[in-house]
Amino acid sequence: MSSNASHSAHPCAPALSAEVRAALAAHHPVVALESTIIAHGLPRPRNLRVAEELEGLVRSAGAVPATIAVLDGRAHVGLEKDQLERVATDPAMRKLGHRDLAPALATGASGATTVSATAFLAARAGLRVFATGGLGGVHREWTRTQDESADLRLLARTGVTVVCAGVKSILDVPATLQRLETLGVTVLGYGTDRFPGFYLTSSGEPVDWTVRTPEEVAEVMRAQDELGGPGSALIVANPVSMADQLDPALHDRVLAEALEECRERGVVGQAVTPFLLDRLMRGTGGASLEANLAAVRGNVSLAARISGAWAAAPQDPAARR
Ligand code: PSU
Ligand code: MN
């Protein structure tokens, strides 16, 4: 007990909100949510409303939301209302991948966490289920830029279940799927045998495994644990509905223009993904934003149901209530 207390007092350990702490202690379902989509992936002021809406969706599905971010050099798992507001509105919020966490904590910086940083902190805090929009991956210009999101390698060594609408369609989707295979990351299609296309219901690429219920996902999680071996993520690829997807022809046309502009302007590094998402939004008259939000909402709700199924049947028999 005392070692536990001194451990959680260490400034580098994530600070759990009271609600998340209580939920974990009671084996109540908890869903981790990333904050880069809020701070850098969505336009203001709508981003704050979305952040609140996503937390509400988790709650209405019977789980506790744990939005993750770094504030003044402290990693937080579960944010109070004013902290969530700060993530959405403070222009000084950086974008933090996993590799940025140590310098951010050491220098007292504040930032939103990407999938890689969020998955890392979620796992550190004992959370197993995480929802986002679309994962980062291999960029289309990879042979020239070597731009591959740190999301992939971090997920290859972190035992967390990530519910997403596939990977962002601004990426090279077949190359990203190939990399996931190389890295040994399991991918499940949720109700589909096609890998989703983020703004689009299908990327056209196949997935090897299809599941249809949250309970089936929890069974796969249990099997992962019983197999043992190095921890790695389980990707649950949940497509946006046909009714909510972006018009594929519009998507392809606007994306081609956005990629061209990105190259012309020499946008590189962490700025690439927010730049392309913003250009897509403008070029589609906001339609890509609606599709993005529909995808995220679906993922958050599904993640809450998966965390419920997981909490109802913990893999460790000793942990059963
Ligand atoms: N999903 C969205 N919008 C986003 C992201 C995911 O719907 O903005 C963020 C995630 O935080 C993801 C990041 O980790 O984009 C990828 O950025 P990069 O390509 O620079 O690794
Ligand atoms: Mn990148």
C-alpha cells in the first residue's frame, strides 16, 4: 500500500482522475480516449463539443471515459471538465507522440497525445480498451519521406485493444496493412471482411478475421492473454456506415489536391496529418468532418461495449468479482 502510494506520487506516473481510479478499482469498464484528435484533428470551437459528446457516449454505454493528455508536465488519464476545455482551446497544446512524453514531462510542457502516446499511457494505467478515429500509418510518399506514424510500432508492443475506423485514408492503406502484418499486430474487421477506409466504409482491402459482437472481441483479448508472449495491440476495425460515409469520388478528388498541396508547401513531420485533415475538410465543404465524426462516435460507442464485455469476463479467474 505505502509503496503504491509513493509510486503514484511520482510525477512521471500518470495522474488518474478520481472517477477513473474508482472505476478501475471496482473493475468497472473504462475507455481511453486520445486528445490529438481534439486539439489538432478537429476545428475549433466544435472540437470541445465533440470531446464532451464522446465522453457522454462512453457514459451512456455504461463505461467511464478516460481522455488522456499531458498538462504542465503531468500525464493525465481522465480529465476534469476544465482540463478537457484546456486541451480543446489552449493554442499552446503540443502534439505528443510516445517519444515526446519524457521531454514533455521533464520540461513541464502541455500537449495532446496521439494514438502512440495515448496507448502507452492507457496501458501504463491499467486500461485495456481505447477508441480513436483512424490510426496513423505509412504515408503515400513513404519512399521519399520515410514518414510512417509512430502509432504502428508502439501498437506492436503494447497490449491494448484499439477501436478505429481503420487508418486515415490520407495514408497508403495497403502499405500500412502490410506493415501491421510484419509487426505482428492482429486486425479484426468488426462486422466486415473489408478493412474500413476511415471516411469511407471500405478501403477495398481485405481483412483476415471478422467478429460481430463485443463479446467476440473480448474472447480474442482473452485468447491473446492466455497465449502469453510479448504484449501487442488488438486492432478492431469498425467501419463508418454507408449512410455516413464521404462520397468516394469527392474523397478521391479532394485528397489528390490536398496531397499535391502538402508536397508543394513542403509540409513535413507532425504537421502532415493535421494539414491533410484540414484540407480535406475545406475541400469537401465540411463533409469529411461529418464522416470523421460519425466514425469516431461509432468507435467510441463500440469501445464502451467492448470494455463492458471485457469487464464482465476478466481473463484472470482471480480477478472475477
Ligand atoms: N483520428 C482522427 N483524427 C486525428 C487522429 C486520429 O480521426 O487527428 C490523430 C491520432 O492522434 C493519430 C495521429 O495518432 O492523428 C497520427 O499522426 P501522425 O500521422 O503524425 O503520427
Ligand atoms: Mn508522421
